[in-house]
Amino acid sequence: MSRDQLAERIGAVTPDSFGSLALDVFRYQAARNPIYAQYLELLRKDPRRVGCLTDIPHLPIALFKRYLLQTDTWTPSRTFTSSGTTGQTTSRHALRSESWYRRGARDTFERQYGALAGRAVLALLPAYLERGGSSLVFMANDFIERSGHPASGFFLDDLPELARRLRDLTDAGTPTLLLGVSFALLDLAERFPQPLGRTIVMETGGMKGRRRELTRAELHATLARAFGVTDIHSEYGMTELLSQAYAPRRGRFIPAATLRVSGRDITDPLSAVPAGRSAALNLLDLANLDTVSFIASDDLGRVYADGTFEVLGRMDHSDVRGCNLLVTDL
């Protein structure tokens, strides 16, 4: 099956068609992605004998730091990079088509929250704006443009102006999204607490070494009190994914139509974990058609029978020796 045929099917994916489509994407990537093919060879996994989703091996996410992974041959339109401290190797994710990413990100948000058009989108993402290559900044910029609202925009360190704009939007009853990295939202909450009415306050995670680490419950309780809102929302995404998930009302993350999450054993990367139990998270992202759709992440969480999931933290790499040995061999 050709790349264009797969892309058309991904654009129209449903829960019923997801499984068969994922198997076709697996066979396509196994045949045309040399790094993934080598990984399957090391596992002695014959793609022709893979007949269900649970049989598909997920590539260790660390390989995004070692290779610019591509399925087939094409010239990247841009390359997303992860954040990292000085001297640290960062992940890279090549993007074949900017419009492909935009369509998927818009569709995922709008399915859960309604239209972006006419909504004010305020992005407080200082740690990401200060470096290049952030997929989150790229997405937020598209949401800002899509909103078409004159009050929409990015805020680096001008918290007084952001607080003023939020107050004006709240007074006017304008539907508003405040999207921010956790430490910056805490700064805003401490310096400019104010009731935000029906504004959607959405954290993207990450203290980035700027503050004492808080649990998600502690973070949400602090922000909810400062902004006079009932619930804080969350966004789950990463450099290595082109799909997102959103958690409303302190609940579980609801993945995009193109994303499915499953659990694996922490000490055995090839063993599945039943729904509802703590596990390392495997990510199956059909939007990663041109790179690798099957990723063994470093996140810990719980996956539930309805497809929603929680994120509980990060793995200690001393617990994933088997996975690390395979990475070393590639």
C-alpha cells in the first residue's frame, strides 16, 4: 500500500478501522524505515508473522536522540527538537509536511473543545519560546492564527500585560484558552491571581528545573485557587509524537483519533500489562506515518479499557536494561 493511500486512511480513521490500519502502517514502516527494520531484525521479529497490534514491537524513544528517523526518502520541511540542558543530546523529529501536522493538531483540539475560530488563545511558553524547534510552539502558533482573535498571542515574560488581557477577556465573556508551561502558570498565579471565569486554563507540564517539582494534583489545586476555576486542563504531547492528548477536569487523558496508548512491563519491554495497572507507556501514533509510529516511551502511567490513560511519572533507566541493550546494538 502506498504512502498516499495510508495517509488518506489515517485522515479518516475510526475506532473500528484503527487496528487494521495500524497493521498496514507497521508493514509499510518495517519495509521502508531502515532503523526500525534493523530493530525488528535484532528482535528476530518477522513482519509477515505479525497479525495483531499486541505483536508489534515499539521502538525505544531514545533512538530519536541517535537518529533522524525517516520512513522512505524525503526532505524534511522542518525538524522538531526537544529541550535539554547544555551538552545533553536532544531528540529530533523530522516533519515531512507542515500541513499534515496542523490538520491533525487542530482536529484533535476542536473535537474535544470546539472551534478555535473566534476563541482567544494566549500562550505562556517561555521555556519553549527561548529555543528553536519546539513542536509545542509550532502548534500554539497555528492555534493563535486559527483563532483569528486580536487578543491572541504569545507571552514571554510580560506577565502584567497577560494578566490585563485575561481580565479584559473575562469581563467581555470571550471564550479563551490560556495554554502554559507549569512553572510559568505558577508565576502568573502567584503574582496576578484573578478569577478567570470560563477560561480554559491548560498546563503542558514541565518545571524545567525552575521550581520545586509538584504532583499534578498539587499543581492543579494551586492554579484552580488562584484563577477561581473549577478545573485545570492538561495537554500531553512530545517532540517524538505528532498527535496529542488532552485531560479535562483533572481526569484521564483522551488521546487523538490517531493515537493509541498501551502499557508494557517496566523490566520487560516486550511484555504487555493489563488495563488499569501501572506500566510503562507504549505510544502508537498513526500521524507518525513518515517516521516511526510505534514508540516505547519513558513515561509511567495507567491505561484504561476505554483507551484513556494517566501519566504518573518517568522511568528509572536502571529498570529497563533489556530495552537499553537493544538500543546499544543499533
